[in-house]
Amino acid sequence: MASVTKKVLRMTFNNTLGNAVTLTLPSPKADLTSLQIEAVMDQIITKNIFLTSGGELISKRDIKIVDTTTNDLFDQPVA
């Protein structure tokens, strides 16, 4: 049985149709600040890097760093 911990950065934007679009990046730096993340999000919007099925990304909606721990409770028996 193993325990695995992972962190991801989730940047959520609004597209032209008003839908949420989330970009998820693994293993964010421990000292990352909201100002740094917002600056990157602004660049993504300004440079129009991504096009979604609902149109361009037009504004920031949310920023989260998600920390998950997964506990594997079952070990496959060895035959």
C-alpha cells in the first residue's frame, strides 16, 4: 500500500461564450505568488495563445493550487 501526494496549479479563464476553461500545470513552485500567476494569465489572454471551442480566453476566473494525497488501499496479490 502506497501513498502519493501531488500538487497542481489550476488557472481558470472565461472564454468568449462565458464558459470556464482550466489549464492545469503539475508541480508548481512552492514560493509561487498569486501576483506571478495573474501576470502569466494576463500574458496568455493578451497573446491569445489558446483558442477554445467557445472562442478566445478573455478574462481570469480563478486560481487554485490543489494538493491531493492518494492512498492505495489494495495490493494486487502476487501469483
